[in-house]
Amino acid sequence: KCGDYSFSGKLKINNIDCHVAIVADGVSTGLTDWLASQTAVYTIIDFLKTQNDTIDELIKSSIHSANQILINGTENEKKLMNTLSILICDLTNCKIYYANLGDSRIYGLHNGIWVQLTIDDSRSEPLKINGKTVLENGTPKFGSFLTNAVGDYRKNDVEVNKTDMN
């Protein structure tokens, strides 16, 4: 199985017709990165369908719920993590809500040009092996490291953005 899992479809959230798109990408080279992604997506969908709150608060709470489940472990697996992008279109009120954790991005089309709407939760650092900086053609080689992900034991900062469908 591959490490990503997604959902795209209509859901009733607070009795409002919404279109929901979620993409989760497992963080690991392990054999169960798919489990982190699948668990997060299922948890978020369940939460959105069964809880009542504003859509932006539901997004935050559903991600925190998925985060706690992954921290606690599932199917005897621990240390499951994934990046996540979620977008909810409130079809009744013509509003779009979106958020991301990690380096899974959301793009939007504005005046015929694709623009990145989200900011990656990552940082670049020089790669080191046994304490020594890895060089490539005499230049330090850099790697990207996540600073926020679902399943991370640190507090998840979920920023939900809201815009008109226009």
C-alpha cells in the first residue's frame, strides 16, 4: 500500500451541504505509513459528520482528535504520523475553509494563475552523518524536516483559513 490516503465527496456538516477534500500523506518509510493516513482521514470524516460546531472549529477539533488517536497508536502501531490538507466548501453559504499540517499543500486558481494558499510546516537544515555536515560538490547538502504533523506529540497548531468561493 502507498503512504497516502484521500477522500473527496459531499458531506452534511451541521445540516449544511458541503464538499470535503482531504489528503493525508504518511510520514515514514515504514510499512504502515498508509495506516496513519487512513486513520486520520476516517477519524476526521467521522468527526465532521457527528459533531456540531462552526466549520473552522470542527476542522481544528477533528485534526486534534486524529492527532490523539495516532499518538495513542492504532492496530498495535505507534509513532504513526502524516501530513494533511483539508478543504471544505460550504455550498450553502459559498465559503471555503482550508488548513494544512506538514508539507502537504493547497493551491488555488486566481485570475487564471495557480497560487499556493498554504505554508509548509517544515524547516531546512544541513544534513549530518555522525556529526559531520554532508557536502555535495563542496556545498552543504540540506534536508527538509517537518515542524508540524498529525500524530506529532507536540501541540498541533492548526490554522484554518476562510474565504469566499469567488
